[in-house]
Amino acid sequence: MKHELKMLYSTREQSESGKRNTALDMVRGIAILLIVIGHGNFVSGVPAVWLSTFHLPAFFLLSGWIAAEKISKQQSIGEVVRHKATSVLVPYVWFSAGSLVLDLIQVARGSFTWDIFLGHLAETVSLQGYSVMWFLPVFFLTQIAVDLQSQFVKKQIRNEAAGHGVSAALWTALALIVYVLYQKVFAPSLPAFWASEIRIVVKAVIGAAFYSYGTLLGCAVKGLLDKSKKIKVWLFVAGICFTAVNVIASFKCTIMDLNNLNVGFLLIYLLLGTTGSLGLILICMMLPNIPVLTFFGQNSLIIMCTHLNFYVMYLAIRVTELFAGMSRPLYVVCVFVITMLLEIMVILIIRMFFPFVLGRARAHREVSKMEKSKN
């Protein structure tokens, strides 16, 4: 037990040692909290539009940013696919299987029909993903595509910044093309199932655009910080400005749904997703490490997969309903807080007893490796 807890709560040590950029974990933590808020319909109007503009793009952009901070070695196609499959598709299989088991229980209780269960099974097998699970196959395809493309670009363009710029331009153009083709050609003419299959690829390409922006911006910010640490203050100011642009633009937009590709004019979505994510990153870079946000960020995959499909939020609603006479704001706060408290329990259980669900060894093995590397 102590090994698991040591690994889970070592965020301050990781931050101080420079082994992990916990500011990015905090951003991921904020993004997953916003996703929970969105799925719970806790906000409406402009706040709901605002969070929909960037809470999902942030995950793609953050992955690109992290990739820019790492010194990556050349890998074969097989190595790239195997590594990404372990970290993304293995959780997809296990969490989807658990979700389907819960569906069977609902069928036995009479709450679901067999048609509903078979529909969820078909979505899972076809990689469309049942409910929130859609994100993992899309994220897998995005990472594979960008990693392989970036290796090709590196061979052709030796200048790192120029290479990232070319990648961002290529993925933006490709995203615009496939999005228009889907909206104008595939969606109206193909059967719903096949249109949904193509939608997976379109979402992955849009995700790749955000990923490439993250790589480009991460490289640029890293270069600025290497030249002068004082630039941090100006980056913080820039972060506030980008966030302000994102908020102001939200007054003129409607809810943007990446899952169903209802994002309006794609260039606007790409712009707002980038400004919102970048603004949050730059602001968090100046903040001290907030352990609870870092913790949620490091375990965002678990929260993503369980808060709806494993009825965590539903349980929070039922618990809150035991206390009658609440005002709407207090009800919303209680459901949200109870949901996240339950998620902490879920995270600890999975990390301590079922780490294979995440494609990882037990926590104490990871801690042992960390301790050996120090000696």
C-alpha cells in the first residue's frame, strides 16, 4: 500500500526534480474537470460554450506539447504502434469490457434491452466507442499518425522549428479537407454505421492538427524559456490574453461537439481550441503545483472512462438526492464534489489492484525503479 500511495502523491517531488512538468498535469486536470462539468450539464449558456471550445482539444494539444519537451529516439512503425497500443488501446479494451458487463447487469434488471446492449457492443468492436470511450481509439490514431509523420518530416527538414511548422500546416490543411468531405459527401450519402466509421478518422485528423500545434508551441515556449527565465511573466500575460480572446469569442459561438463533428466552421474551432488550451497552459506555468489538480491530471484517463460508463456520476446524483430541499447551485456543487471524491476512490483501486487495466505494472515496481535510478 505505501508504495502505491508514494507514487500517487509524489507530484511535488516530481516537479522539484524536473522529471515531470506538473504544470501540464494541472492543465490536464482542469480539462478533465471541465469534461465532467460538461457531461453533468452543470453549466449552460456561454460557460458551456466556452468549455466546449477547448476541453477536448486540450488533451491533443498537451500531448504534442509533452512530445516537444522529450528527446525522442527514432522508432520503427512496429515500436510506435506497440507503445501507443499499450498506453491507449489496452485501457480501451478493459474499460469497454467493464462497461459492457455493467450493461449486461442492466439487461438482467430489465433497464436495458438486448438491442441496446448489442448496439453498444457493435460500437465497441468497430472502435466507434460506446459513450465516452470514443476518445481512446481516436487518440490512438492521432498519436500514431503524428508520430510517423513527424519522423518523415525530420528526415526531410533538419530545422526542428521549421519541421513543426510544416507539420502544423499539413495537418490543418488535411483536417479542413476531410472535414468538408465528411460534411458534404460522406455523412449525407453513406449509411449511419459507415459514416460513423469515417467520422473516427476525421476526428483523429482534427486531433492531429491540435497535436501538431502543441508540438510547435511547446518547442517555441521552450526556446523562449531557455533564452531567459524572465520571459515567464510575459508568457503569463500572454496566457491571460489568449484566455480572454477565447472567452469573448464564446459569446458568438454555440456548443462545439467534437464527438459528433458539430463544430461549425472548423477553422474557428481550431483557433478557439488552441487559444483556450494555450492560455491555460501559460497561466498554469506560473502557478505553484496544486496537488489535487496534478493528481486528477495524471489520472485523467481513468476519470474519462469511468465517470459516465461506470455510473460514478449517477451514484453522486443519487447520494445528493438524499438531501432534499437544495437550491440548484448547491445541488450542482454537491454532485460535482461527490463525483470527484468517488473518482479518487476509483483511481486508487485501479492503480493499486488493477494496474494492468492501464497497461502498467503494479505501482510498487514503478516506485522501486524510481528509487533505483536515484542511487
